[in-house]
Amino acid sequence: MPRRLFVLLAVLPLLVAGCKKAQEKLGLVKASPTPAATASAVAPAVVKATPTPAPAVNRNARFIVLCYHRFEDKPKDLVTLPNDFRAQMQALKDNGISVISMRDLLAWRHGEKSIPNKSAIITLDDGWNSQYYLAWPILKQFGYPFTLFIYTDYVEKGGKSMTWGQLEEMRDAGVDIEAHTVSHHDLRHAPRGQDYPAWLHNEVYTCKQILEDKLGIKVFCFAFPYGFHNEVVRKTCTEAGYEFQFTVYGQHMGIDAPGDQIGRYAVDSIKPQVFKAALDFGAGNEGGQGVEETQLAAASMVTEPMDNARIKNPKPTIKANLATMGEVDPNSVEMRISGFGVVPAKYDPQTKLVTYDFTQKLVPKTYTVILSAKVKGKKVETRWMFTVDPNAPVAAN
């Protein structure tokens, strides 16, 4: 190869490169990006999301749950006069008690929101059509949310029961609808001739399924018929997916109240003292610290008859050992029995035994014993149930 040609081939790339740089300077062509710049252009910057801080929840709030049934013009057991109901709804407002929804309570318990220091939940049981015709208009006037506890066998039974159409209308208006079993039977015992586990499963699970299927809702609360329950019933309800289970054991409760035994004040017009007790959150209770605190006594308390016992004797002796309550004020011990009210029970501070002898025969049915006392200035209360059954074995007494 001639020397002159060789030199030309060697210099040519340098001339081309120099020409390109000159063009870049003049802006005739774009400069080639560096590897680092190329990577920066291809890979977008990673932006880390700032986590939303959890809301500050007022754990000192207290709440009550009110339970109503029928609304009629003549006072009797489980019946509330419409005028009384309207006055009670006004009394909640006048006493600075905020009515909240069931879902507000759930969100508070989950730490998702706060509720007012003094809150109330209103519940109506069974599915009486007077709840639709009389109670609902009053609740709408006050703008109060509320919950219906429905037992499904009663819907569209004619007479005084609600229809599915009425329930749909209330659902569409924002009314909360929850479960109250299929048949409204005492869940601790199956009807005669039925297998208890299968029957209980149907009462707890099928009621939920019917309400959810018929109304297209999510049911997460359950109310025990008559307030009766035991460990098996509560466990079945928990397994069925109920987050709250309700009794009729009225009390002022806090955020740590047991979800499977939330108490309700059963209100009607012949027992005005029940609603009055519900209103009393205690002096200085704005921060949730009442003068008296209602507590359940230790489960180890020895009672006679035992809780949920079936006894044959129609004139039993009622006994309880209060040792597990602590240092009881002897003058504060009080025993109440359903259907009788306060009874003249005797308390022995030495043996810690409280006793009451029935001198009249009890009719065959279930009775509730409520025992309360003060311990260090705080009210401590417990309850248990027994059933008088002529067919019960003698050994059960």
C-alpha cells in the first residue's frame, strides 16, 4: 500500500470525530449521553410513600347500649310508649350523650377513629312493625343512627311483624340490621328432640346467612335471645364471624369491654329506673373515670345453684361465696332475682356467704340472679342463671 494512502486512512477517524464534536458545539447534532446520564434517564427516581399516621383514638370514652322492643300506647313488659321514647331520645341530647352507630363502635375498637366521651348505641329487637311505624320516625327527627336485631322466623308473619320490604327500605336509609337467631329460642338448650350442636349451628349461622342473602348486607353483630348465653354459645357465635355479641346486662363500658358479652339496658315504660341508670355516667366521667366502676366478679365464684344448672326443687336456696370479690362492704351487698327484684338475702362477713331461701314455689322457667357489692368504693357485680325444671335429675340441685 502506498505510504500516502496509509497515512490518510489512519487520520480519517480522527477527522470524523473532530467534525462531530464541532457540530455538537454548534448545536447541529445532539451530544451522546454518558452511560451515567443514560441510566438516569431510563430508570425513574424511586419515590417512597410517606406512611399515614394512625389516628389518635380516645381510649377513655365510655358507651352504653340501649335495647327496645315494642312501641305501643299501653305500658306493659317490653313495651315503650312513643311519648316516653321521644322524651328519652331528647334526654340523651340534654345529658350530653352522643348517639353513635354500631360501625362507629367497631371502628373505635379497631383503633381507627374516636367516639365522644359519653356515647350511646340504640338497638331495637325482634322486628316488630311498631319499630317501623312509630320508633323510626322519632329517630329520624333526632338524626340518630340505630341497629335492628332481627330473628328471621318472625319476618312477614303478619300481625305485628315487619316485612322484608320494610327492612329493605330501612336498609336503604342507612339503618344497621343484625342477627337475633332464627327462632328466638333460649340458645343454651335445644327444643326437645333436636340435636343440640346442629340446632345451635342453624340458629347462629343460618340467621346470618338469611339476612345477608335477603338484604345484601354484611352482618357482624349478634344479640342473644333474652340475654341468655354460655361458653358454647359464645364460641359458636365467634366462629360464625360475629365481632360483637350482646346480652341484656346493662352497664357503662369502655374500649376493653369483652366483645362477646356487651351489655344492654333493656328499656320499657314500666321500668323507668333502667333508662335513668343508663344516663348516669357518673360524676367526673368526662374522661371515662366514673365514681363507680362495674366489673364482673371472678369466674371462680362458687354459686348455688351453679350457673346454667337445671334444678328440680321449686323452693331452692340461693347461695354465693363472695371471697373472690375482695374486701366487700357488708352493707352494700344486694341480690336481685328476675321476676322478684331485690330479695332480703343475708350476708355473713365471716364466711363471705350470701344466702336467700325461697319460701314460695318457683314456676318452671329460667331465672337470673344479679349480685352486687362495693369493694374499695367501686361497684362489683356478677350474675348467673338457673332453670327450674320438674324433669331435672335430683342430683342437679
